[in-house]
Amino acid sequence: MIGLHLQIQGGIDYVKRKGKNLATSIVASGGYDDNLDNSDVLIYTGQGGNGMNGGKEPEDQKLERGNLALANRTHEQNPARVIRGDTKAFESRTYT
């Protein structure tokens, strides 16, 4: 049985199926400047490479771990749950 989203900090949760990691859910929390999230369209940047944590410069995304699982999900036509953060929440994050 799969829960809502098991990763504590990772934005992409995945399971291994038939030798491939497949994404089961993503969290769109607004943590990246280039994410777009409205009712019709979600542009999801991916996992990792965000320079916001620790003052590092942003890096290009790598096709590994969660990002690879998300790409595999697309190729396998396996749906993934999208969990959206409430951008109106003040100083805390609420997920729906």
C-alpha cells in the first residue's frame, strides 16, 4: 500500500516496479522560482539543484533519483499524485 507521500523533504516520492523507479507523487510547494502552478497547468522543476538552501548557487537538474523516477513514470504512462502547497499560508506550509 502506498501512502500519500512518504518522502520527508524530497518533492518526488517513488517506488521500484519491474526494475524501474516510478514516481508515485510530487509536492508542488513553490520552493523554486521557475515553478508554475495554476488550476490547469503545473510546471514542475524537479528535485535538487535548488540554490535557496544553504546559500549555494542553483544547479542544473540531474536525471537521477526522483527526477529519473518522474521521467520513467512518463514513459510508462503511470499517473502520479500531485500535492499542492497552499501559497497563502503565512510562515508555514499547508498541503492539500
